[in-house]
Amino acid sequence: MQTEARVGVVVEGGQRALNSAHGGVAVNGTARKLAQQQKSLHQQSQIGTVPQLLAGGIAGALSKTCTAPLARLTILLQVQGMHSDVATLKKASIWREASRIIGEEGFRAFWKGNLVTIAHRLPYSSVSFYSYERYKNLLHLVPGLESHRRNTSVDLGIHFVAGGLAGLTAASATYPLDLVRTRLAAQTNVIYYRGIGHALQTIVQEEGILGLYKGLGATLLGVGPSIAISFSVYETLRSSWQSQRPNDSTVLVSLSCGSLSGIASSTVGAPYSGEPTLPSRLSKVRGVLFESTFPLDLVRRRMQLEGAGGRARVYTTGLFGTFRHITRTEGLRGLYRGILPEYYKVVPGVGICFMTYETLKNAFISYRCP
């Protein structure tokens, strides 16, 4: 005898009852779990502006604090070519630089500049996550897209555009703190800037207000597509995971998908067999993009340090002139100095950030809507 039943699915416009015909208790439990997840997603916009900003800020600050040693190594290696001779550059390596920091500055020096990093990441991540949610909601209201909300390609495009706009918004709003963070982290034995306030004041006095925005162009060129791909990869992997394993912990899903999003940046050129899946295509795009935008990150770091500490300017011909100068004096390898610690930083950094954000957001939702 065949049993007929109705299966309920929660949609954004309302709710439809759902009972599976063949699943019994297991399927009913799965359906309830899916319904709860969809309800949780629907409540995202109801947790309020302040909790959402707070969740994003804490997530970014915690992520950066955990990966601060690798971030400082990246910055120091990136800027070595500015005032170093050829012999010094040939000896540069992660382990040599790490040993120098421990021997000359002490172990705590790995977190030098971390206070300004937190001061930068709190507003940056807050604005990034918050504006991403807002841009995503606005894009869903675009005429013609409302009827394609469950279309994978449309969703991917929305996540990509919303992520890119969020990255540009956050980077522009918090850029002076990013510049100060770079200058504090790049200091070694000679201390020129004594803190965040002193650095801001000194830069304005010596270089003018525009000195706080050196390298902004290179930053926006890199951060827009990079953040766009990050959100796209994460959202796609998380959606796929939750549709196949709806009972898994939210913490596990967000940490794993965030880490996989980071791993994707280092899988460029990796072989795969069979028909390529959407996540694998995104991984390859993310990898190509990462290796394409890293030189922009290196150039922006060096432009941020132009004139720092009263030193003479090295690059005087703008963004493209800086690229030419580096390739002429250091070769193409010069554009990728510090890429290894950046690779090592990406996986735990992205995973921790997304996990913390989702955990805090769900906690706020539970508190508001028990």
C-alpha cells in the first residue's frame, strides 16, 4: 500500500507544510532540520544592525589575531626590496626572517602592530559582512531576479557582486587604519611611529592628508574581486554541504567551508578528474585570482610605506610605474615576495573568520528569537 504525504518547505514568501512519504521519522527529522535552517536564514535580516556589525567585527579581529605572526612575516618579506641590497634579498626566507624577529625583537614582536590590526579589522569586518548582507538583499529586489531565487547561477552572481561591493565599501571606509597598520608592522629595530595616534598625526604632518590614502588604488583593484570570490566560494560550499548533510553542526560547516574557501586560493592548476563541479571551478578561479592579486597587495604595501620615517621615496611614477620598477630591479619574483606565509595564513584565517561570524550571528538570533 502506498502512502501519500505532503512535504513542507519554508520559502521566503511564506511556509508550506512538508511531510515526506517514504522517510518516516528520519526524513521528517531532516525536513525539520532544513526548515529550521531556512528559518534561521530568513531571520538574518531581523537580528538588527548592531548585532550584525558586532558579529562581523569580532570575527575579523579574532581571525587576524590568530594569524598575526604570519601576517607580519608577509609584510616584512613584501617590503624587503624597497631598501635592501641584492645579497640580502637572495638570503630572504620565512625561517630566516622568523629567526631574526625572535633573536632581535623577541617572540611578542610577531604581534607587533596587532592592536592597530584589531582597530582596523573591527570596523572593516563589521562593514564588510554587514554591507554584504545589505547588498545581497538589494540585489534580490532587482526586477527579473525575484523569480530566480533558487537558481544556482543567479545566486552565485548575486553573491559575487554583493561580495565585491562589500569589499570596496569596507576597504574605502577603513583605509587610513590599514596604512597605519602596515607601517607599524614594518618597523623593526628603529621605532619611528609610537602608536596609532602618533602615526596618524605624523603622517598628516609630514605627508599631508592624502598620505593616509597612499596605495588605495591598488587596494581597491585587489580587494573587490578577491572578496567577491571569497563570499561566492563560501556561500556555494555551505549551501551544497547543508543540502546534503543538514544535521551537521553549524560551527563545523562554517569552519570547514571557510577553510576550504581559503584552500581554494592555493589550488590553481591542480588536476582533477571527471566532470568539473561548480566548487572546483570556483576553486580554480579563486586560485588564479589570488596569484593575480597578490602582486597588487605587494605594490600597495610598498606604496603605503613611501616616505615613512622620513625616508626618501623609492617609487614616484604611480601604480604601473611601481610595477615596472619592481620587475626591472627584482624580476618577476619580486612581485611575489611573502606569498608563502600569505598562503599559510589564508586557510585558518578565513575559516576562523566565517566560523566566528556564523556562530555569533546564530547566538544573536537565538537570543532574540528563542
